[in-house]
Amino acid sequence: MAVEVAEAVDIVLEFALKAEDMFRPADVAKATGLDSKVVSKAIATLKKEGKVDSPKRCYYAAVR
């Protein structure tokens, strides 16, 4: 599934908001079918925007 990072940001944010607990990039990639590298870039973008936080190393959660 070829998706640009800008599109992936929206997909990953939607996943993060629906997640009940912390998630890993691999969880997002598996659930959405996105490439893991694209997911990692999208998460990095969301962290810079303050929409996703990393409460534990290699795990992420939506900022609510």
C-alpha cells in the first residue's frame, strides 16, 4: 500500500485516538497495512505536533 507520509499521519492519528492503550509502530503497520517506515515517520511528525507522546520507550499514545 503506497501512501504518502501526509496521508499516513491522518491514518496513524486515527489509530492512536481509537487505541485503548499504548501501541507500537508495528501494531499500527499490522492493523492498517502501512509500511512500518512510513508509520515511524508519521509518528515522528505527530510527536513534533504534540498529538502523540511516548510514555514508555518504543511505545506511543495519543495526547488527549
